[in-house]
Amino acid sequence: MSKSSVAAPSVISDFKEITKMRLALSVVFSSVAGYLLGIDQVDYKTLILLALGGYFMVGASNAFNQIIEKDLDALMNRTKNRPIPAGRMSVNTAFIIASVFTLLGIIILYNINKQTAMFGAISIFLYTCVYTPLKTKTPLAVFVGAIPGAIPFMLGWVAATDDFGIEPGTLFALQFFWQFPHFWAIGWFLFEDYKKGGFFMLPTGKQDKGTAVQTIMYTIWTLLVSIIPVFGFTGRLELSIFSAVIVFALGIWMLYYAIRLFKIMTEKAARQLMLVSVSYISLVQIVYVIDKFIR
């Protein structure tokens, strides 16, 4: 077997890792869901541009993040085999990827409309220049990180309508509050590993009842925001009673695991909450979209 045949899969794998392809695709999913909620009729050109632009922006953010945190990544078990700390990719190569992705992302989103490009640029700036440096300084980093993390869902609506109002604001709020139980669950079961890198991810800085209570509180906020559209306060963003019941039930499902974490306070419970939270946000977005087209 030649060296080139071995190297090719490695290069592709490292490219996926430096841009966090799976995470980027989940963000694209959120953006597409937001777009479908905002449109009157699907414009496939806009949809493709949104998916590509969103992928490039997330990929750029992740690449910049790994450049900044390369020395800290080398200290943690979950990140020490990433391309840069493992020595498989140079900082210069990663920087070129991140820069090209940033330019392509902004240009592509600009071709949809200016507001979409603006929110995309804000997202990458906050993630790279504010959230990433704050992770070793204060638990408030999660609050800052929740802003770019919540932009994709609303970005789709802005791409569809070229307007930012109550509708995309509600989509933003839903994914914003969801970020907290999701990332605190990750911060809980990876607590020891994060500590090696000096990251402050939990609100109290510890795996304690205080963190668990706040996780429950933000899960409740997520649940409440998710059903607001059924009351008719959110403009064109509507939700039928039947779908609201489903969304509410999904929220109770996630809340159950948040309460379970409070009761038993184990890493296994935190991991289960994280997995449920990932399913929750995807299922809620799917219910929103299906509801729109069958209502």
C-alpha cells in the first residue's frame, strides 16, 4: 500500500476534525429549519447558499477555535488527538482553512441578503474572539457562547425574509436557552478533562446542586419559550395546539433528565441529559416545520 493511499483518508479525516463537520452539519440543519419556517415558497438557490454559507461559517469558527486552544487541547484526553496538537496539521494550514472558510461564508451569505451575512459574521466573531478566550476565565463564557450557538435557527428565517423581528427573535430565544442545559451537561461529565485545560464550563465551577438547579431552571425556560408561538404573540411564527402539546411533551422529557441529574448527580446522568438535549432540539425544529406545512 502506498503512502499516498494511506495519507488521503488521514487528510480528509483531519479536515473533518478541524472544521468539526458533524457539528457544522447540525448547525446547517437548524438554519434550514429556520428557513423553511420563514418562506412562503422554497427558493432552492437560497436554500443551497444558506447551507453552504452556514457550513463555511461554522467550520471557520471551529478551525479558529482549535488554533487558539491548541496548547490546551494537548492537555485533555478528548482533544489531544485533534490535528494541530497531534502534529498532523500546522497552525498555518489551519489558519488558511479558517480564513478561506470565513471569506467564502460571508460572501455566500451576502448573496442571500446583507442581514444574513451580518449575523453570520457576528457569530464567528463572538465564537472566536469572545467565547473562546473567556472559556479559561469565567463560567460566563457559556452565556457568550450561547449567542452564536443560537444564531443558526434564526439565521434561516432572516435568509428567507430579509427581516429580523419577533419571529426570528423567538427562534433565537429557544435555541439560546437550550444551550445552557446542553453545555452544562457536557461540562459535567467532562469536568475532570476540562479541568486539565483550565476551562470553566459549569456555572458554580463545580459538579454540585447549584449547577444542577440552574440546569433545571434553564430547561424550564427552554420549555416555556418553545410553546410561546401557540398563543399567537409571535407574528407569522405559529404553532397549532396539537403540535404545542408535542413540543411541551418533548420539553418534559428533557426536564425529566435535568431533574434526574439533580437527584443522582452522576456523570452518566449528565451524559444522558446531553444526548436527550441533542434529540430534543432537532425534534422540536422538525415539529415546528411539519406543523407549518400541514396546518
